[in-house]
Amino acid sequence: MMRAFRLALVALSLSVVVAQAQAPVQPAPQAPIETAPPALQAQPTTPTNPLPPALPQLGINPPSTAHPPLTLGNPAAPAMTATLPHDLSPWGMFMAADIVVKGVMLGLAFASLVTWTIWLAKAMELATAKRSAGRALRRIEAAENLTEAASAAAGKSGKLRGAVGQLLNAALSETRRSADLGEDGIKERVAIALSRIEARAGRSMARGTGLLATIGSTAPFVGLFGTVWGIMNSFIGISQAKTTNLAVVAPGIAEALLATAIGLVAAIPAVIIYNVFARAITGYRATLSDASGEILRHLSRDLERRQRAVAPAPRAASASSASAAAVASAPLVPAE
């Protein structure tokens, strides 16, 4: 009896479930959708997490309206352009530089002026001396004796000038003063006098080139000192302004680097001019050495000619003839 009741209850519950499954499902009522005003519909919505701009060379499309580029601060504010504090031309940087950097720049500019002044004066002096020495050397080589060489080197004016003229004067003077002395002593004394004249002429021609060497070796370091001082002041200004903006620190660094640039402008021409003058002075001294050699050759020939002219060759011949005549007139002594 109880078992039959349970079976009937299960069958009733299954029929109810089947009836509910077969019944059509009615949709739930929806609330009306409110439309936004046209002014709000026209403005695109900005996402809360925009993407940064992408590089086109990587194959990524540039940002669109869905992902605009990220802007810092207020996008509606105008872009602020960095303005430099003063003129960055060379003159403007010089006027705005520190007093120590200004002193360094002025000193280097004066050194550069001295370099070009020495170049102009020494180039003219050296060219004139080399031309005169070369012309006198050719005339000495073409002469037959020392006196003729002196006359040829004097030219139309009749005066010996230049370093070669001093060499000829020394040789002629020593020859006159040593007329009654030996040949070897005259040659030695003339050679000593000529060597001293050559050394003195070389020193005179090299006067001023030592200053070029000094400028060429010290100007870069003087400019570097101005640069270090200017950069030190720039870092002090950065610490006081409490900013690392390039527009604020760049002028001081540029002023400091200008000192190094001026130092190089003063040093490079000084080194080049010094090397050119050193080679030219070496060639000039070689020309004087050639002239001294020609003068000694003429002196040696003149001394040998003078010795032959005063040699007692005729007296020796007469003595030999007199002794022969005495032998011939002497009486013959018979041999025992």
C-alpha cells in the first residue's frame, strides 16, 4: 500500500516537470533606454589607460582616436617653449662669461695676435736673408780669389752686407792682421771666426721662435683651465637653481668650451709656424756653412800662392851656380 503511494507521488512530480519544460518562455520586460544628447554623442570617450605612441618603423600603427597619445599635465594648456637666458653667439658668450674666463680668453687672443705678428716679421726677415745669402754664395763660387769674391759679393754699393758679408770681412781682416804669420795659424783663426759668425747669425734669425714654441705648448692648457673654471661655475649655478634643465645649464658650459676653442686657435698656428721657421732657419744656416767653406777654400789658395811667390827659389839657383863655379876654378890637387 505504501509502495503504491510512493510510486504515484513520483509519477505526479515527473509529469509536473515535463509540463513546465514544454511551456513557452516569455521574455522579461525591458526598461526604456535613455539616449544621450547630440553634443555628448559627438565627443569621443578617452580611455582611462591610454597607450604611448608607437614607432612606425616597428610595424605598429600610430595611435588612433581610441588610444590618443599620452600627454602630461593639462592638455588644454599651451605648450611652453624653452627660452635661452642670453645670446649664444661667440661675442654674447664672451660678454656673459665669468671674469676669470674672460681673462683667459683675452690672454689667448693676445697670444694669437703675437703669433701672427712674429710670423709676418720673421717670414719677411728670413726670406730676405736667404735670398741675399744665396746670391752672395753664387758670386763667391764664381770668383777666383778671396779679394775678387769680396768685390763680387759687395755688388754695386761696394759694401759687404748680411751674414755672408760678415764672413768675408772676418776672413780679409784676419788675413791682413796675420800677414807675417804662418799659413796654418791663419786658417785656424779664420775658421774659428767664421764658425762664431755662423752661430751668431743663426741665433739672430731664431730670435722670437721660442715664443712660438711656448704659445703652442701652453695655450691648450690655459684654455682648459678656463673651461674647468667655467664648468665649475655652471655646476654651482645648477645647485643654486635646483634644476637640471638644459636651457639653464647649456650657456655656462658653452662659455667654458669657448675658452678651449680659443686656446686651440692660438696653439695650432703657433706650432705649425714654429716648425716651418725651424726648417727654414736650418736651411739658412746650411747656406752660411756653404759660404764659409767657399771662403776657406779661397783663403787656402791665396795663402799657397803667396807662399810660392815669396819662396827663395831664384836665390837657391844662384847659390848652386856660384858653388859650381868655385869648384871649377879651384886648383886641382893630385891624389897621393
